[in-house]
Amino acid sequence: MVDEIREIDFNHIHKTQAVFMGRIVKQHGVQYFLQAIPAIIKKVPNFKLLLIGEGNYLSELKRITSKLAIEQYVHFVGHVDRYEDMLEMGAFKDCL
């Protein structure tokens, strides 16, 4: 799968967007990223975070997102089977 990673020209990277792809578990620390979003959007108002994956911590991350009132900045995708679909989502084509 590593061979399939394509290089993207820096000028085509969405510099105000971040992506997490992986198992949604507490140990990965995504909750800390969510807690930082209110500070991030003060400097980058069009910031977006895309969370791709499933796991036993997903409902807690959604609760944190709601509590912080940052729903418009966080997009929960869930599980994605196809690697190609993840590449497309990494460009945030489906959630802007």
C-alpha cells in the first residue's frame, strides 16, 4: 500500500485542513486535537478536521466535539474500505 501513496504538489495541498485516518481509540489522542480546535480557528477560521475510522472512542469524540461547539470544523466519516476513497477524502472534496 505504501507504493500507492502519491506525491501531491505543495500548491495543491489544503493547508488549512487536517486528516486523521485510523482506529478511533483513546490512546491515539485525537481528543487533544479536538480540544485545540477552538484556539486553531481563532487563527485559521476556515480550518477543517476529517476523521476517518471507527472504534470504541468514537462516541466520546463526538461528545467532545458537541461540548466544544466545533461541529462545523470536524467531519466524522466512519470506516472506509477503499484506499482510493480515503485519498479522495483527504482532499476534503466531500465535506466543504
